[in-house]
Amino acid sequence: MNYNLIAASTLALLTLSTTGQAAEPLQIGISAEPYPPFTYTSSDGDWTGFEVELGLAFCDAMNRECEIKPTGWSGIIPSLKDGRIDMIMNSMSITEARQRVIDFSDPYYFTPGAYVAAKDMAFTPPDDLDGQVLGVQSATTNATYARRALRDSGAEVRLYDQAEQVNRDLLSGRLDVILADQIAMQELVERDAAADFEIKGKAPHHSAYGEGVGLGLRPDDDALQADLNDAIEDVFEEGTCTDLSNEYFGTDICT
Amino acid sequence: MEFSWLSDPFYQSYLLEGFINTLLLVIVSAAGGLALAITLALARLKGPRPLAWCIHGFTTVMRGTPLLVQLFFFYYGVGRLLEGIPGIQESLIWPVLRDPFFYGALTFILSVGAYSGEVIRGALISVPPGEREAGRAFGMSPTQVFFRLWLPRAIQLCLPTLTGEMILLLKSIPLVSTIAMMDLLQAANIIRDEMFLVYEPLMLIAGIYLAMTVVLTLVLRQVEQRFPGMRPTRGRRLIPGRA
């Protein structure tokens, strides 16, 4: 009898939640661990950041109400599948492994690798790489790109364990040029120690970098996926994404 | 177990590059290290007192600190001092100084020099003084006594220990993967990062190191057996025309 009661109430709840979904606010799942400047809590305790603001802009474009729901990162895909959240929006790269489990919206941002070299060096990647010593951090998309795409460029690729070792050897002159995530490089060239260095260019789209970052969705949520893709397009056309990106990163990372 | 990457020429070229770099570094470090070891041993025995003390201090420091720490010290510490010297980045030796190979070889040469220097010093002491006196009595100069008699006799005594030191050197080489040098371990790490395989590439390079150690042991055993004085000299006339 008890079991029947539980089953009945679960069924009722399920029916309620499915019928009421249109009116219910959508739950945007973000990582409970702050990931500044993409998602973090402001001084008054509310979540903000590039992805929080962008996500709310998507909801506005869809005319839907949304709530930010912090969820432990390691359990964020199960939470999506269980229905506790409706989408994942926290710099989740679209990868083949994840695509076997969940669906993705169109990518909404992409940070390519950026080349940094001395200001007084005439350098246009990838043509001028011949004979240069290029540093990358191993086990990153940039390392894969350097090995795969720049193999015949004539550059000598050196692999480091830590990003800071790469930066240091560039500043000390042991490396001619480095290739690393654009946002990190933006931060590097703003340092006093790197006053003589500048971003020389970006790496083009390449399979090594994946397809970019998209919203994670339940595979059966086709309607939401279609709405979101339209919303992403609208928000991009309005320039909202570019504005937010410039505000947070000083550069445009919207794809 | 997944070994399909073995047939990929892309990974093969990295493994080959890592293998060649490992081999080169062993050869350079062994040759430089042993030459330094002999110099240090002799200087400690026959050099002026202050010099002997300095070498004693150097040996203590090199043997008392981790090799990885020394490698970082030379690459990040000394390397930083060197690059600060005005004009050095335009000089002809800069391509050598900016290469991690230089810092790897430097560290290993100093390390081998410190360890093997003590081994050789002990061996030099073990050679009975009467043999040296005999050499002098034959009219050899002190230099001749050292190179023809004292040092060969000492090396006879410590060759098996030196063989062990060389094997230890060979197996220390993967440390240079931490200073951005393409060795076998870095090649294995590339395969790990791209194929998401951890054990298979490590097993391969472990096998390569094992094979290199076996070859090195066989070669050094031949050296031990052929080294003058290591084989019975029956029937051989030691001093032509006199015996």
C-alpha cells in the first residue's frame, strides 16, 4: 500500500512538472564552484559573470524565465539527466565523449590559441614560424594544435608541464613565441613584466580545438534546443555577446 | 591493452626523436662526467688543500641534493642568471644556452662527476703505492705514472661500480622531460594526451629503457673484460726484450 502511495505521488509530481514546464522557470545549471570571470558570486551574494549574464540574455530572447542553479561540477551531467536542471552553461566544451551522453546547443563561445611574441619581432603566424622556438603547455588543445597543424611550419615545439613555465621562458628569451589560450594570453601581456610582448595573432579553427563551448541539454529536449539556437543567433546579432565579452575579457570570444 | 598507436608514423617520429635525444644525452653526460670525475678525484688527492676542500664541498652538495632539484636549479636558476648578461642573447653561444639539452647535460655531468669522482678517488687510494714507486723507478714522469699506471690500475678496481653509475645515469634521463626536452617520457606523454592511454606508452618506454640497460651492461662487460690487466696475461711478454 505504501509503495502504491509513493508511486501515485511520484506519478502526480511527474505529471505536474511536465504539464507545468512551460510556466516553470528554466533552470540554468552552473558549477557550484566559482569559475571567474565566467561564473562567480558578486559581493551581494548573487551569481554573475560572463556566462550568467549571457545565459539570462538567451532566456530573454526566448521569452522564458530562468533561474541560475549552482550544481556540483562533477555531478552536473546526472543533474541534467534527472531534470533538476534544464541546461548546463559553464564553459562546457563540445566533445565527442560528452555528445554520447547529452546534446549541445550551437557553440556560443570559442577561445582559440593566441600567439605571443616580443613587440619588436616581425612575426605573422603561422608563416613566420620557421626556425622559431615555440612553447606550449602539454596536454592542452594548443599543444595538440602545435603538434598536428604546425608540424611542417619549421618551428621547434617545446612542451612544458605548467603554463607559468611557458610564460617565464618566453619572458626570459629562451622561447621566441608561445601559443596558449587567448584569455590567459590577454592577461599575460597586461603584466608589467611582459610590457615588451604582445599578441601576434590567433590560431584558426582546427579540429584540435574542438567545436567550442555550448549549452548542455537533455537529448530529448529538442524544442528547447531549437529555441536556444534561435536565441543564441538573436543575441549574437544584437551584439550583446560581443559587448559582454569585451566587458569581461577585453576581447571578443563569441563565435 | 591498446597498442594501435605504435603503427602511427606521427607517434613513431616522436618516439624516435625521444630515443635519439636520450642516447645523445647519456653519451655526452657519461663522457663529460667521467672526465670530470677523474679530474676531481686527482685534484682531491694531489691538489692544494683549499682546492681539495672546495671539491669536497661540491661533492657533498651534489650528492646530498635531489637530481630533479639540481635540474630545476640549473635550468630556471642559473639559466636566468645567464640570460641576464648583457649581449648574451645576441652572441653565438645563445642557441646552446637556450636549449634545455645544455642544462640537462650540465646537471648530469656535474652529478656523474660528483658520484664517480668519489668512486675513482677510493680506487686511486686502493692502488698499492709500491706500484707507483715501481713506475718512478722505471724512469716514468709523474704524468706518465698517472696515465700509464695509477689511473688504469684504479679503473680496473672500480669498473664494475662505474658500470652501475652509468646505468643509474641512463635511468635518470627522463627527468629532463620536466625542462621541456623531448625525451622518451615526453613522447609517451604525447601519446597519453592524445589517445587517453596511460599504461601502454609507459610500458613501451619502460621496455626501451630495459633494452638500453641490457645493451649498456653487455657493452660495459666487454669493456671490463678487455680492459688491460683484467685478463690473465699468461704467455705474454710484459716488457719486450727484457723478459
